[in-house]
Amino acid sequence: MQILETVPEMKLTFQETNKLVEELSEYHKIYSPFFQRREQREWSEIYLRGLLLEIPRKSIEPIVLATKGSDLNAIRAMQQFVSEGRWEDEKLLQQHWQEVDSTLGEENGVLTLDGSDFAKQGRASVGVKRQYCGELGKRANCQAGVFLGYASTQGYTLLDRRLYLPEEWVSSEEFAERRQQCGVPAEISFQTKLELSWEMIQAQVKAGVLRYRWLTCDEAFGRDTTLLDQIASTGIWYFAEVPHDTHLWQQRPETELPVWTGRGRKPTTRRLVAGESTAQTVLELVTSLSPQQWSRHCIKEGSKGPIVADFACLRVIAVREGLPGPEVWLVVRRNLISGELKTFLCNAPIQTPVETLVWVSGMRWPIETCFEEGKQYLGMGDYEMRSWLGWHHHMTLCILAHHFLVRLQLRLKKLSHSNFASSSSAVELHFAQTEI
């Protein structure tokens, strides 16, 4: 059975730490024009270097202590740079997207959409609230972020980030003082995580610098038909996990306009023709599949290695406000060992090969791995600043740090027989472990 390769796992081993400093300095030059002052350019490079250091905690004080020594003025300066500094975050990220395209970009590239939460103490950090925290798997005091990532056959990284502000943080007068203390812009209005996601997708479409064809997401996003239709309107092919109670038709039912009685307005809303079948749930459709409709495939997913699963792919009609909507793929994936069912809807064309749909089903793990690598190795959750700017600045620099390692790994592959591989004074950084 052929193994369908998805994305190479991040396993970075490099040697000679002075080479890393040189590489990082060259990488930083790409983004230095977006920092307005010389001091900002210097602090941004130091912060990036700190995120890559092997220190227990990567908040501002430990980073400064490790790079500048015990200097209270330097700590204060770094705090000001990250928490209050005015630099061109969005333009910097747009440059980052161009670099990602140069490093990883492919016509068949995949945008990956997911949320990541950050457990925090106290009530002063921007957007913090007692809510479900995915990091802890329970309700807890945390901040919630929404992220857009990218994956191709070359590798994976993060592209963009948005901080979710609970509605009371935006609209309640009780939070007015906290909003001011955290520097939340006055023009910020409440946006759901789905709306924040669409904003990031629109930014990619508008920029037009990164090649991609697909977008994958879990059911927290896939269950929202408005978001799916918005994604489809851009020409992106979504591959969205959906709940098992999602309703679908196997064939498109007939609809009609009700006969006008001659009174009032003429009807404009169509309805199902009497006698047409009602939509079925995904689970009902799956249980009715014949053995011949299943096929077995082997795909490689991250550190888990090859996984064998049964797949069924069939064309169905999606439901929109009780009426037939677009024709899409229903993709069902059944784990051979646990029997767990995962169900997806996909708006790719009817001629899309089953093997391609199977391949895309294995393309969501990279963004989850980005979060794990970011939190374990790059201090993504170690920040202690409380401001709106501080959160976004920190996440932006973590995104750049992750891509730096991705870029370095690919360059080292091309130089596998150079001095990087022959140095006797080896210092190894394993960016991915056996189990992720």
C-alpha cells in the first residue's frame, strides 16, 4: 500500500552556534526596514535571538539577562519595545508571507486555521477571561488566539494571528478602565473567532503573495456555513471537519416558489416540493454506506508515522437555511484501531481524485504542531506583558522565529555536506521530539 506523504516533520539539528547568529542576523535584515528607529531594530533582533535560546522561560527579563546581562535599563527598554513600541506589524507580516512563499510556497499549498489558548493568572491581561482553555482542556482563566498557518510538501509555519476579545471586554463599561490600561484601540469592535478567521483569510487573498489552493480547519470553524461560503467565494477549496449531526442530501431535492394567492406580496422564497425527502445527518449517511464505497489508504501524519484508515468519499448536497445549497464532497475517515469517525465537507471540483482528498485530510496536523513547537521551544506562551500591542508584537516575533527555523532547516538540507555537518564542536537543537 502506497504511503501518501503529507508534510515533512520539523527535525532541526544545526551546529556551530556562531553560524546560527550569522544566519539570524541575515534573516533579521529582511524585516529591519519595518522598525522605524535604530533602537527598535536592535531590540527586535535581540528578542528574536532570545526566543531561540535554550533558557527555561522566554519572557522579557530572562531574555535580557541571557543576552545583555543584569541591566535594569535594558529590561525596561525591552518592555517598552514589545509592549508599547510603534512599529509596522502588519507590513512586517506581509513581508513574512512573501518569505514563506519563497521558502515553502506551492500551487497546491494549504492554509490551516485553528485556535490556540494561553492560560494566564489574574484579570489584568488583555482579553483574559474564565473560558474554555484548549491548552488545559477545561474552563480556566486564559487568553484565546486565532491563527492562520501554512503547509506544503516542503514544510509548515504560521502566517497570522488575532487575539479574541470576549464581548464584555469590548462593550461593557465595567471593562472600560481595563481596556484603557491594556491599550485596546478605541475602534475595536466585538468579533467572533469566525469573523477574526475570515479577516485573516481576506488579508491573504488581498495580499496575493502566497500560493495556496486549500484551507483546512476543525469543526469549530467547519460547522459555520457562512464561513465556508465566504471561503468558497474566494476560489479557495476548503476541507473542513464537520459534526456528525450536519445535515445533507444525497441528491438535490426539487424546490418551488409557493403559488401566489393574489393577495399581499408575491412569494420570493423557495421551499421544498411536497414529498421530497428530508436531509439526513452525516452519521445516517455513513451508516448506509456499502462496503464497496470504502477504500483503504495509508497516510503519514507528523511524528505518528504512517496511519492506515478507511475512507469513503461521495458527492452530497449541503443544506443552507433548510434548502439545498452547494454540491460538495463528504469525506469520511475511519480509524482502523479505534473506529473513530472523522467527517469533512470539501468544495473541491467533482473530478478531484480520491487520493487527493485523502492527502488533504492529513494536512491539518501542522498547525497544531506549530503551537506545540512554539510553546515548547520558542516561548510562545511565556510572555508576561498585558497590553494589546504587547500580545500582537510577541506573537508576530514568535511567528518570525518559527519561520527562521523552517528556513534554516531547508537551507541546511542543501548544505548537508558543508561545514554545518562536519563541525567537531557540535551543539544540537532538536526542534521536534519523537512524540509530538
